[in-house]
Amino acid sequence: MLRIAIDITPIRQKLSGIGIYTLNLIRALQALEFQENFQLTLAYQPSLKKWLKRDLSFSGNFPIQNPIYTLPIPVTISDFLSRFPNPILSNLEAYLGLPDILHGTDHVVYPCKSSFKILTIHDLTFIKYPQFTNSIVKNTYASRIKRCLKWTDLVITFSQNTKQEIVEYLGVESDRIFITPQASRYPPNYLVQNKLKQLELYGQYDFSQPYILFVSKLEPRKNIITLIKAFNLLKQENRIEHQLILIGQKGWGYEPILNAIATSPHTDSIYHLDYLSDELVALFYSQADVFVYPSYYEGFGLPVLEAMTLGAPVITSNTSSLPEVAGDAAILINPHDSTELAEAILKVISNSQLRQDLINKGKERAKLFSWKTTARETLKAYRTLI
């Protein structure tokens, strides 16, 4: 029986992209475990703060069936140890029952002796666009990945664009890179519960007003300032009645974004709702007049797929992996051009037929992606090594 260990350290209380991927991957693998004849174990590394407090418990607070084994050293120390030849990291597989496959889901995998090592690389922002990352990521991720690649047997990523970048920037052979596209956290038949009153209390937002929606972390790479400029232009020149809703945690470099909101002449029509539950985010997706995702760069672009799944017409960038995800089911724009973005938004919100066509195409497009497929493609990648 194939023994697989997966690092679930990225699964935290408030899930972001890497945590969403990791959680949904293991849930989909769990559903295949008996049928596909493999045994899944899960590894968790505590933070330095928890480690010093001797609290090694997994704090993701999500229902996970398989046993979770806590590795005895925190993330920061294992990252430091990986820079030097030593026997400590290579012996970590003993804590996991000597698995056949060890899968690192967040740009790192341990140099274990007996296991085949799999490394998931989500994107290369820190190499291609260092101006969009904080100093810690910029200074550590590239060197850490290059170290890990010395002992990595296979790389997993999510798009053809990112695969080509890994070949170009990291020198990994193409046949060592597997593409396993992600999927929406919402299934195609997801039932959106009516929680308008709760949302109105939370965000003080009047749902009788139509709105333009953005969902993701607030950080420079997401290009939210260009979206705000486009919104200002539409308010000024076309006097649209819509409001702009931004849902997401504050990420690195969020201050100029909040400043752009505060200094907008239409600041009273712009709402930042921070982190919301999956159910509440789904409600916003489902009632949006248009979902806009003008990101400069993505390794996949999960919010685009989520919006399509829940019936929001999509406008997104014509760069990086986003056209692969969107296909012909979205309007693609130049993320550097706020006027082009404004024109695209105006087309969608003023043309009901175009809007409905995008909704229909988006729902069909979203059906091409599922976490079950992601899990099966991941298993296929594992088995190329056995």
C-alpha cells in the first residue's frame, strides 16, 4: 500500500490561498483513500511561538479524519537547519512512519532519506515581481526553494504558465513538473444561504444597491488601486449607481490601498469587509453585478473560478495564468489600464444579455475543475515515482 504524508502546516484559522488548496486537496484525497489503496498521514509544524510555549497541537480547527503528526521543530528552525548539512531534517520522516511519498504544500519539503519528495510551487511572484512581496518572502523564498529543489523528486504547480516559469527561472526539467489545476471551494450545486441581515449588520451595507465585487487579500499584486481608479471614473463620467465591495484580509503593503479608498471622491460607496466566512463570501459572489479581478500576476487565480461557480460575471487580467483559468468565460483586460477596465465594467453592468452570457459560460467553465480531479492528478504524479 502506498504511504503518503502531506504537510498541512498552511491550514490555519483564517484560510488564504495556500491553506484553501491544502485543505481541499487532503479532503479530496481522503475520499479516494480506500478506493485507490493508499494510506494518508498528515504532518504539522508549529510556529516558533507555539513551540516555545510547548503547545504542539494543530490549531487549524477543521474536521480532518486522518491522524495528524506534529513535527518536533518549528518552521523557522527547520528552515534555518536546511541551509546546512545535518541529520536532523532527514530523520523527520521517522515521525511520519517512513512514508513512500512526502509532499510539501507550501514551497518547502524536507530532505528525508527514504521518501520521494514532492514540492508544490504556487507561483514565482518573489522572483518575477519582488516589488509585490514583503522583504521576508523576497529574501527567503527563492533561496529556500532552490535549496529544496536539490533533493526534490517532482514539482507540482497549477498552470502551464507557472510551469514554464519554473523551467525558465529555476531550471527544473519540464518532465519533473506536474500540473494539477485547483478548483473552487464551492461545488457547482452550492446552496447560498440567505444571510442578508447578518451581512448588513456586519458591513453596514445596503443590499438594495448593486455592487462591483473584488475578493482576495489586500496587497499591491492584486492591483486594487487600478480598480478604485476605474470605479472613480465610472462614478464621475457615467454616474453608475453601483458600489464597490472589497473582501479580504489586509496583506503586506495594504496602506496605499486604504489611502486610495479614503481619498476617493466616492469613498462613501467603497466598502472593505475584511475576512468573511466561506458562506458569507459566497453570498456576495452570488449577488454581484460583476466580479473584477485585475491582478497583475497569479499562479492560478482561484477567486475567478469561485465567482464563475456562484454565478458572477467575471472581468480579469490578460496576464499570467488568468487566461488559462478564465478561458472564453470572462472579459480579459490589460491590468495596467484603468480606462480599459472601466469600459469593460460598464459593458457588463449595462448590457444584461452580455452579463447573462458571461454567467452561463462561467458556470460551464467552472464544471471543468473539481478537487476530485485535483486529487486524482496529484495521485498520478505521486505514482510516477513509485
